Amino acid sequence: MIALIMLISGCRGLKYATPERPLFSGYEVRFNQNPEADAAAAQKELENVIEPKPNNTVFGMRPTVALYNMTKEPKREGKGLRNLLKYKIGSKPVYFDEVPLKDIDAALANRMNNRGYFSATSRHETKNKGRTASVDFFVTPGRVHRIRTIAYTDSSRTVASIDTLEKHIQMAKEKSPIKPDDPYHLAALIAERTRVADELRNMGFYRFKDDDLEFAADTTVGDHQVDMRLRVKLTTGNDERTRYRMSEVFVHGDHDDLLAPNDTFPEDSLKYINYLNMFRPSTITRGVFLRAGNYYSQLRTEQTKRYLGSYGTFRSVQVDFRDDSTKQASLIADVLLTPQKRFSLFTELNATSKSNNFAGPGLKVGFKDRDLLRGAELLTVDLNGRFETQLAGQNKGTNAYEIGIKASLVLPRLALLPFLRSARFSVPTTRIDVGYGLFRRIGLYGLESINGAYSYVWRYNTQVWHDLKVLDISYNNLYYASDVFNTFLNGNPAIRRSFDEQFIVGVGYTYMRTSQRSKADLSWWLLSVGTDEGGNIISGVNAISGPRPEEGYKLFGERYSQFVRFRPEVRWFQRIGNKGAQIASRVLASVAVPYGNSSVTPYVKQFYSGGTNSLRAFRARGVGPGTYSPSVNSDNPKNLLIDQVGDIKFEANLEYRWVIGGPIKAAIFADAGNVWLLNDDPQRPGGQFKWDTALDELAVGAGVGLRFDPEVIVIRLDLATPLRRPDLPKGDRWVFDDQAPKLWNNFILNIAIGYPF
């Protein structure tokens, strides 16, 4: 069936193409000589110039063109299933005669001119292959011009401007990234003009615009050299040259256009206007960085909007400025905050399908209060439930259910830390979580958990954020164990201890940094480093009272766990071409070390591998540790439902993602990884980590994926098969050559929401 569909797609994609009017199949941009500077960046920029782009292909075929050709015109323009298939998912064929070759040659030369190659030229050669045609563009850049000097001046040269505007332009120059001997680059000069204009607006020049600045270039000064001068245009008016102060700042805390304000009163040099008496004034003014008497600042205006917008309480945050008619060069600022509805209910219905053949429905119902204590506190309470049954495999018919309740309170400040108020630009929040959960694998075991956490979360900016768990408490109890499960635990002492030692009191910290500035970025990276520990503070207090007893220290009559974990992760994404294709990769390594009061890492703090967001060719939590393979007892095959976990984890993932058409995307991927034990466990032979054998013990899988991504939600289907199984004897672990006779038996279908990373 798949072969038939692909055959039809290949034929239909070229249905209306002829040798006289071929489809546009592709292009290449080549340099006759390598550019002196930024060759790779120049190559990428030139490729972006070429329009129209050829239709996307999948293994040499054009399924979206085939869909366009097969689908009739919709009866209603812009609506209906035909419109979706033909114009959203399908794509109109791009013919070679629609490609403006001469215009592209001119555009390529122009882009190289903008990079300082003022004598650049471009030519093209076409390649016809029956019903398709491609083109190669050959660019000759020549020598690059470099900046000899750069000056910053106010061209008006009046006394007033020298004392004010030019002085501040000179101040902005000190931070300039452009230096002598840099290649001339128009994009860098435009960015510098914007930076200087931003600096001036932050210094009070409220009406100053980017276009009030211009660069003048003199290319006659030397051999491929240029003198640059950034200057204020002569047409720039007095208003643009004037610094403005804020005479008054009004904060409309619960603004409503239909209501008159109740009262106005001062709050920290601001004037707070109350409409509905919803918020304490200090809650709002904490996030306002504009002050009467200060010069206007674009930066502080944006910080005010970002900070107050992060509360999650307001539907809109707006800052308006108007002239103060009573004072010269003065502005009145109005901070207008429109709140959302305070109370709301929500319901989420979902379905679960896991790679271990478990599937079933789930339901979450919840309540939100966005202003619990008149301080923009967000209270969320939700009740969730989930039922699963195994649809296939040797444990077919096995059922499980999970229920839980959770309450979260988010405060838009660092509670109990008033001395950190000066760091308020970082949009800090305090989060308090409490919850109870119950999981029951019917016929085997049941776990219940009580959790509580007190955390500080703050974002320094859109690319750096911190999460500090000041207190993290959990109590996990094996409240039910069948005879079968008890027999299994009695035969595996280390696993039993991981279930027994379940009282955890600790702290944690996670640092994350990314280069991504918007969702449109396809080339970016992310670094995440997390660490958490349990029991160390309490153990230190207990140690004062005397040596550790043989049964270990206890808290409230229960032995508590003591461990430390370290969890670094790196993600790297690289755009490929100009059609939305991307290389996505992830590498993570984690380790958990039990010590002191514990000999085994708690079960809930151990690591696992396999599943929809991990090694997709293996069932969830079904890899490792190491080369260990759980034995299958024919009288009790359900022992395979015990998760395979470890103290050490390594995982690497690589995907090539591309757009088929509209919201339909595809991927090919490979995953590798495993988990290991820190210490030897006789009941799990081969599970201990050893440096000299770890590489040979990696599980490897690969597959293809289909993703529906309308930007609101991503529905992902990944079909994967194992290529390497570490649980097999050494020398027999590569299994890709054994796939043919039982191909479909080895495939695992992963259905998930969202990308794997």
C-alpha cells in the first residue's frame, strides 16, 4: 500500500510537466572564488534570495504537488476540505519558466555589494532533465572593502546639539561592535543605527527615530577601504533632538474603559488609579520602572510591560505617553492594565498511547483564581485521572489507573526575600506546590505519593532563566503489593530498597540558557544544567546528635533518603536550506549517587530510557540497566512490567525534520542510549556502569515520523525499530540485518503530543 501511494505520488507530481515546460527541481549557489569574509554566512544569505523555491520532495517524489493536482477546486473559496487539501497541505507546482533568472543574478550581486564586495557579479547555467530543470548560479565576489575609520557626529553642529544630542551619540559609540578593519556589511550598519537610536531613546530622546540617523561612506580613501560616518540627518526636527522627562506616571491597576476611577493616591512617586479595588497598589507598582522626574526610557518602558505581563493576570498591558501641556519637554505616562476574569474553570480530555502498548483515556478538571490575595497571586487546583490497558503484547489485558490532585500557588515576587527587590528586572516568581497521587497496576502493586515544593523561578531575560527549589518534599509509599510482586521484590533486594526508602527532603536548582529569540528561529541551541539532592541538610542536623544508628536516621518514624543528582543536557538545532528543514539533536547525561543514609537511589529519582520522548524503538522504561535482560517467567510474565531503571543515564538523539506541505511535517531520526547502575547488583547482572564497556552497551534505534503542526498543538507519530540491542550476547547486538523476516513485529508506533525535544 505504501509503495502504491508513493508510486502514485511520483507520477502525479509530474503529471502536467513537459520537456517544453519542466518543473523547477532545484538550484545551487556557487562561488567562482571564495569570499574573503563570512563565506558560509554569505552562502546562506544568497540562497535565501532565490524565489520562487522548488516544491518539496520526499525521496525524490512530490506528494504535495500530487495532492494539489488530484484535488478539485473548492466550491467555496478559502473554505472546506478541498481547500485544506489543495492549498494548505498541497502545493502548486512551480515551473521553471516562472523563475526570474536575470533578476536573481542581479539580486545575488546586490547582496554581495551589501557585504562590501562592490564589484561582485553573477551568472547562471541551467540543467534540463526531461520534465524537470534546475539552475546553478555562479557568483564572482571580487575583493571586499574594509572599514578604515568610523565616526559618530550630529551634522547640525549647533551649540545645543553638541551639548546634548551629540554628547549622547558619543556615549553610545563606546559600545559599538563595529571596529576598524571590519568588512563593510550593510546589515551590520543598519543594526548599529538601530542600536544607537535605541540608546538615545533610553536617554530621554522620546521622539528620536532610527531614520533620523544615516551612514555616509567614502570609498575613495584607500585600496578597497571605506571611511564611515554615522550622522544625524539635517532634516531631523527640534522635537527629535529634545530630551523628555516624565512629569507624572499614572498606573491604572484594574483599568476598565466603562468605569470611572474610584480614587487616586500616591505610591512610590507614582499615582495609582483604582477602579475595582482588585489589587494592592504595591503589587502593581513593583513592576513599574518609570518614575516621575526621570528621563523617558524605551528600555524601562519595555521592562514594565514584560514584567507586568508575566503575572498572567492581565489580558493586556499598555503604556501610553502624552505631552504635559504645563511643562516644557515633559511627558505624562499612563500604564493601563486590563485584567482577565478572576475565576475560571478548565477541562482537559486526553488519550494516552505508549510504546509499551498501554493506551487509555485521561481527564483533568481544574479551577483558577488569578488574584487570590489581591496581590495577583495565581491559584490553580486540578484533579486528574487516567486509565490504561495494554492492547497488545504478552501482558495484553493488564490494566492500570492513576488519580491525583494538585494545588499550585504562584506569587509574582520572591516571597520572604524582600532584600532581593533590587533584582526585580528578572521577573521573579515564587511557586508553592502540594499534591497527592495514587497509581495502581491492577494485580501487581500500588503506589501513593504526597509531594510539596517551595520554589523561586526567575528569568533574567527571554533567554536565561533559573529555577531554585528551596524545599522539595515527597513521601512515596508502596501501599499495596500482590504476592507475585512481593516474590519479585524478595528476589531483588536492591529494587526493594528503592521502593522502601521513599521519604525525601531536599533542594534543587536548574539553570537554562538558549540562543532562541523567537519561535521562527530554526538555528539555535539550549543548555540546561540541573542538580538536586535529598537528605543532606537533615543528615547534618542528625549528625550533631550522634553517630548514625544501624537502621539509619529517621524523620517522623520513617527512614529518609540521601542522594545527589546531576542532570546536564544540550540541544542543538540547525536550519537546512530555505524550506523549513532542520537538523535537531540532543545529548544528555545524568547521574544519581546515593550515600550516607541510603544505599540505593529512591525509585522515583532513578533514570529510565525508552519511550516516546527517549529511545523510540524501545518500550517505555524498557532498556537496561546495561546489558541486563529481565527473565521471563512463563507462569508470571507480568514481572516484565517492572520498570528498568538506573543511577546513570546517557542519551543522544538526532533528527532531520522537513516540511511536506502546510502543517504536515516529517522526520527521520536515530536514538542511542542506556541506563546503568552505579553499584553492582547480583540480581541484575551486567547492569553496572564501566567506562571500558559503556559504548558497546548503547541501545540504538531509528525510524521515521509524521507530525501535524498547526502551531497550536503538535500531534506526532513516530515509527521506529531497534538497530542495536545491548541485552543480546556480545557480537549479536546489531540486529538491523535480522529485520526482514519479522519487520513489522519489531516496529513500535509512538503517538504523542509535542516534539520529543
